[in-house]
Amino acid sequence: MSVNIMGIQIPGAIASIVQDNKAIAEQALNEMINKHKDDPARIIKEIQQPSPFSQFLDIKI
């Protein structure tokens, strides 16, 4: 097995690692896209969640 990256033919184990990582990255990206397409209000819900760091930023004057 080999893969062609920018005109350079890369053989063997490196090629399979590159192809596996590419497939994993594409799957993760598609899952993120589909998650937000299925529930557009999710972004608003995530933004409205309190930050875990907000307790450290509570400054009293």
C-alpha cells in the first residue's frame, strides 16, 4: 500500500497511518457538522452554559 502526498509516493506503514488518520479526522468532522445540522439550538445552549472558570473570575470591587 502506498499513498501519494503532494507528488511524493510514500510506501508501507506510513501510508496506512496517514490514510487511517485522514479517515478518523473526516469522520470526526462529519459528526460535528451533523450534530449541529440536526440541532441548531445546540450552539445557543452551549454558549449559555456557565464557564467552569467563571468562579475564578468573580471580582468584587
